[in-house]
Amino acid sequence: MSRTWGDELDSSVQQTFDMIRPLLIRACKPIAMSFEEIKERYNINVDSAELEVNFNFSATGIPYVVSSKQDSSITIKLHLSPNMKENQS
């Protein structure tokens, strides 16, 4: 059975996500760790967070970390609420 263009595209997409996965984990870990610190220090819950990371890709489809400030972009949006359980005590 021969591979189709769609099979090659699926394989390429999977390879790209496999390369991006470690970058996403490294980007999310400090944010997740900060949730607990915000809760402990300020008695505020982080209800949810949005992390927007823009990856650049070379012509061959390989993701890379940008080296100049104007090319990089990361947006973090936290949704906060008071820790009602602890405030009621």
C-alpha cells in the first residue's frame, strides 16, 4: 500500500507536535507552579489561565525559538478569584 499526500501531511504534523511538546511543557510549568504560590501568598485562586505562545518555523517545518525581541510573543492571562473557603473561617 502506498502512502498518500494526506498520510505524509499527518506524519509531518505529528512530528511537529512531537517537537513542540517539550517547549510547551517548559512554558507551562512555571505558570502552573505560580498558581500555588499566588494561592498561598495572597489567598487568591487562579481559576483558569490562558497561555498563548507563538512558534516560528523554518522553511523545513522545524520549530525554533526566536532570538530577537520583536519576533517573540507570549501572552499569559490569569482568571483570579478570592479563596472563599479560607475567607469564611
